[in-house]
Amino acid sequence: MASYLVWVVALLGVTAALWLFGYLKKPEGLKLGYGYAIYASTALNGFVDGLAKKARKAWSAWFTGGLLVFVGGMCLAIYYLGEDLLRGLLSTARVATVMPVVPGLTIPLVPGLVALAVTVIVHELSHALAARNGGVKVKRLGIIFVLALPIGAFTEPDEDSFQAASHATKLRVLAAGSLANLATAALVIGLLSLALVGYPATPSAVVVQSVIPNTLASSLGIKAGYLIYAVNGTRTNTLAALSEALASTHPGQLVTLVTNHGNLTGRLGAVPPGYGESDKGFIGIELDSMPFFSPRLRLGLSPSEWLQVETYGFWIWFINLNVGIFNALPIPLLDGDQFFKELMALLKERGLPHPIGNGLAVSMELLAVGLLLANLIFSVSVLF
């Protein structure tokens, strides 16, 4: 809690300094609002142009390959929505099939905000790179801030230049954002797999998030951040494994916990009021949702610092992967909608009968929107 308070105070201090600078200096392209700021400038165009000019043929091949990736993402997104809905309807356990990503509510606040910022920035930068690589003019690039956190970005192409481009160029530009997100997800999961033993399938230990007073854990001096590798010789590298290890215990039973601070022995207590009803033994800990993976090289970082690396990496991977796939859905406001219509326009130019092309475009949009709405309605109904 103390570290979060320090972080919040620092964030507010940096925000106040930036807002004061903005009001006094009034730099061109900066718009300040209540709690947010938008910085848009043509100065960033030079940076993108420089990147686009380097290895132009390689960039062109990359964005062309992104067309197949985007179509694959579209098919995968529709399949996942259909499968999730069917599984939810047939399951006896009523569980939401879709869940909004809201930092601080459904995912951790700070890692979630960082992951969203990375996701949006690489997405929009890729759109701009593809546009300039294809000869499409870009008016402005911008960054969106909430307080002092860069949580988004945008690319504003020249509309006349974009409409004048070939169908192939427009398709490459539209697919570029999801391509960058999926590439980022692949890069992050690859780096985590190289850095952490067993990642992502086989964690090393569970992580204590908090200790309940007047329990075995508190009497043994266990604190937040402790790692628990085993209980009475049974490996407890996941929440399920720990629950299973405690399933055959009872209050008063002597147990030995294998932790990163040595072996700790004591007697289990009974489940206190407010923590459910059970006749099993109770350690008195609440666990972090993220298990711990041992690093291959410690690099001077403590286990808690490695857990932070793992947490941030996981959410950057997770959000980039999901945005990369579901942004390809042919749904209004998503890139997939304009992409599919552009694809139909290209196919109609090459001989596809117009009624078939128009019918396919409408059918795909209705299918995607219908599946998404059905999942949302089912997920909301689970709450009541």
C-alpha cells in the first residue's frame, strides 16, 4: 500500500508540473483538459518518415504479410466468440464469456494502464508507418494523456491521399495496427519465456499477497511477497495445487512450509469467521493472482521485482494479443469493418458480382455484431 501511495503522489506531482508548463508555455499542438491532455504535432511525422524510408522493401513485405495475419485474426475472433458463447450456454456453471478490460477494476491498475499505453502506441505507430510506406500522407500524430500517463495515441491520415491510394495499400494500412499488436505480444511472450524458467506453463511458487492476523502465517512471521514452494513436501506452485495440498489437513495439524526464507513449521488453525466454512486447516494467507516463475538469471533483482517484471509483461502480452485479434472483427469503429469492406471493393473490381460482395460485407458484419452482443448479454445475465 505504501508503494502505491508513493506512486500516486509522484504521479500527481509530475502531472501538476506538466500542466503548469503547458499553461505557461502553451506549446503548439497541446490541448489541456480536466485531467487529460492531447498532444498532436506534425513534428512526429519526421520520425515516422525516417523509419518508413529505412528498408522500404522490407517494410512493404512486412505489411503485406500482415494482410494474411489480419484475415486470420478476423476468423479467429469470430471463432472464439462463437465457441465462448456455445460453451457458456451449455455449461452448468454460469460464467461470463466476455469481460471488459478496465484498469483498477478487472485488471491491476498500474500494469493495466502501462499495457494499454504500449498497445495503443505501437498500434497507431504501425498505422502511420504503413501509410508512409505506401505513399499515403499523414497529417498529424498525437498522444493522449490521462494525468501524466500516456494512455493512447492516434494517427490522422490525409483523407484525400488515403482514398486515392490503391486497395492493396489501404488494406495494408488498415491491417498494420493489429499486426504490430500481435508482433508485440509474440516478442513479449518470447522474452518472458527466455527469462523465466517454465514460463508460462509451470510456475515455481505461489506468492503471498497479504497475511491474515492471528493465524499460522502471522505467527511464523510470513509477510507479503513471501514465496511458498511446498507444503509438507507437496509442491504448491499454483493456487489449485495449494488448495489440494490443504484439502486433507485439519486444524491443529503440524505442517512445514517451504518458502524463499527457509522451511517454516507450525500448526494449522481453523478457518476464521468471514473466510468461508471449512473443516480444513488454515494457513492464513491471501495469494497474488500471479504465480512466481524463477528467473534464469537474477540480474540483481529480488523475487518481488521479478514478479513485477512478470506482471507487467503478462498484461502487455495479454492486451496486445486480444486487441490484435479482436480489432480485426468486421464491426463498426474497428479496423476490421473498413478492412472487410475494402477487401470486398477489391474483389468486386476483379470480377466478384456486386450483390455477392455487398451481401458478404453485410453478413459478416451482422455475424460479428450478433456474436459480440450475444456474449455481452449472456455475460451480463450471469451477474443477476
